[in-house]
Amino acid sequence: MLLRKWSASLDMIEARSLTKYYGPHPAAVDLSFEVGRGEVVGLLGPNGAGKTTTIRMLTGFMPPTSGTALVAGCDIVADSLAARQRVGYLPERVPVYPDMTVRGYVTFWAELRGVRRPRAQADAVLERIQLAERSRSLIRHLSKGMRQRLGLAQALVHNPDVLILDEPTIGIDPQQVIEVRQLVRELGKDHTVLFSTHILSEAEQICDRVLIIHQGRIVAQGAPASLREQLQPGAHIYVALACDANRSVHDVLAGLPGIETIQQQGEGYTLRFQPGVDARADIAEALLRAGCRLLEMRPVAMTLEDIFLDVIGKVHRD
């Protein structure tokens, strides 16, 4: 069967108008995006946003209601088997057999995947993800973090072009979260990686690019730094000041020009300027006139979480 291709690009995932309905309820609506060769891309959104539905369509676990996608050049609808052969998939809940050994489980998956020399490949993958020392352990004796690593091993055992990971750090302890994140970054050197998460700082640490999804739709996408630059509506600064007992600090700040929002943060305040406004000099002058002493003024970088909340808030307002 000829593989359907839309372009000669190096995109390893190319989604076009992917849509999924459960009865009358839309779970994913008109999703179109690309993931390039060697990219690590995060699919971000709150629980119920449509991340898992999107992943299940891309991995062939469920067909889309409409639209389609190419995965490593293979159409997920017309060439579903070929597409699935090129994908390694780690679901949110790792499917394991508790009474198998770690090595036996990975070898079993290698055999299912048609890997030549499955035992040797299983050993190589276990070494790569630092589970070789537990190769003879029964799976029932593994911690949740170790089971996540084991899930990554079964996803990697056939050396796929694309890795798709659904919430790979959910439910594991902080040290194991750090280890899994480091492992995902390493895997990104040899594979295209798409992973879902609702932990925004995680995506900022790992991803080359992020797709923010809300209510089944992509509402923003780009590199974390460029998203911050594009979507940050105004500059943020932190100020700490001292006024006499008869003056309300908040009232003094609220009367200054060019300030859009004021939020107390510790002993100071975070101010957001109106778009295109730099009011720092005006703030310093106005505070001096009001008899307040300016103790500190510094810029505050907008976090990915701030951007996410701003974007979601705009969606609801619209």
C-alpha cells in the first residue's frame, strides 16, 4: 500500500483537522499541528482538555471522527498498522504483568514487535533507561517510578521514530520525576517525542515547543520563550516600598498611570503595565511625591503558568 504524504517536510507528526466526538460531546476539535524530526513537544492542558484523546488517535487506539494525521509518513487512518509500527507509546497507566520479570516483560514486547534478537535488544534498552540492575526482579516489586521506566522500555524496544508519552511523571515521587524528565530529554536526542502533561513547569524545562490545549482545541503554541514574548500583554515588575502609616500602599499604586493590575506578593507588589507602557520612571517619581520610599524595583519574567492562565482566561471571556 502506498503511504499517503501531504508534503516533503521533515515533520514526524502532521495532524490535519483531527476531531473526535463521544456521542454529541466533542473531545478534540479540528486539531492541526506538526512535530518536527528530533523535537520534544509538550501537549499541555488541564485534566479533561483532550490530551489523552489526541494521543489515542495518533497512536491508533481509536479512530478520529474526522480528519487524520501522518506519523513518520504513515496515515493513521489509511495505513494504521504501518503508523503504529513507527510509534512507541507509554499510556498514563502502564500495562504490566506483575508476575513477569523486568527482562522477561521487555523481551516479550520485543517479540511482539518483531524485533530481531529480542533478548539482546531488551538488555540494551534496560541498560539505556538504567533498569539493568533490576532485570531479574519481579514487576510486582517495582516502585511506581520504576514501572514508569519499564513502560518507557516497552515503548523503546523496537527503536521507533516517534515516542508518545501520556503524563509520564504522574504519581511518582519528586526524585523519580527529576530522573524521568532527564530521561525524556535524553530520548529527544534520538527520537521525536510528544508528551502530555498538566504540569506547566515540566514542559518549560523539557520542551522545545508546547501546544496549549483547552476544551479540545489548541489555543496557543510555540516555544516557551516565544509564547511568553507573544502572549505577555504587558511588562511585569516587582516593587517593595514603605509609606507612612496614614497612606495605603495599594491606593498609592492604584493611582499611578499605565498600571493594569496590582497583586500583593510577600512584602511587596507585582504590577502589570498596560501593553506598550514602561511606567517605571513615573512610578518612582509618583512614589517620591506621595512620601513613600522605594525599597526595590525589578522586572518579573512571566512564567508559562502565567501565560497558560492568561490564555485560558481569554478563551472563557471570548
